[in-house]
Amino acid sequence: MDLILDAKSTALVLIDLQHGVAARQLAPYTATDVIQKSRRLADAVRAKGGTVVFVRVLVSEMLQLPVDEPSPRSSAPLPPNASELVPEAGVRPTDVVVTKRQWGAFYGTDLDRQLRRRDIMTIIFGGIATNFGVESSARAAFDRGYQLVFAEDAMSTMSAEGHSGSVKGIFPRMGRVRSTDQIIRALG
């Protein structure tokens, strides 16, 4: 199915392209690959009049609940810039920056209000990690009635299996999964 996007009613939402997250070992794509593709998407969306949103998590304030399998954490203290967006992502003063304290970008933030004020109907998702922050945010966006597009090669996670589970098993049921190049072409 062809993808055609109206950039003015579209937002690119990039999840956790920050020092503390981008420093992890990722698969199937490296953090460098994800950041480069995300920047290409951001440049294309901005050029066509769309909205670019960067979401970051305050790593030291992350919600911590009792779980059977906690996320692996280093015993070393967090670097002071762990929650700062990486400069390679190319954040611009006109972009929206949202700060969260959990996996999803909607709960406890003003993301929905920021999107609705701009008459956004479609969200393109990318970032780290596919099956955590991206999927959690996408589920919330889907529940709020946004049309979703997933930039498959502009997201990654801690394992190729985790990425594939979301990209093949969940995302096609919530929206459209495309490559960075296909999305840029769809913006006209």
C-alpha cells in the first residue's frame, strides 16, 4: 500500500536519542545508524512544514517498580549528561522537546496537548528502544486515535528479536511500517 503523508498534520516523534540510552549495545541497528536516520527524517519533516518532537527520559527519575526481570543497569554512576539529547540528533530551537519519567511519552507529559495544538493527525515514530519507549508511546498514541507510521530502520533495541517482535508482530496492527527512505518519499 502506498504511503502519502500530509506533512503539516504529521509529527515525527523520536524517543530517547540521549547519551544514557544511545550508549547501549543495540540491535539490529547501532545507535549511530538510528541517530543518522532520525536526523534525516527530522530534516525532511521540518522542510515540508511538519512538527519534530524529541522525547527524553530523566534517567535518574525513571519509575522503578518491583518486577521479575529488571532492566540491566550498570553499577557505575550515571554520567551527568545521561538524560541530555545527543547533539548528532540535530535538535533545533523550533522542535518540541518532551521530558518523561517512564517508558511511554504520553503519560505525565504534555505531548498530546502539544500535538493537538498543532492539529497533528499522524505520528511517525523512531528512536530507542523499539520494544520499550517506542512501543509504549505508540500504544498510547493509537489509543488516542493518531494514525501511526513506524520508521523501522530509525529505531533499535537491545536485541534483534525484541525489535522484530514489535516491528513484525505489533506495529503492523497499529499502523504502517516503512523505511526511512519510503517515509521521506511519502512526504512529497
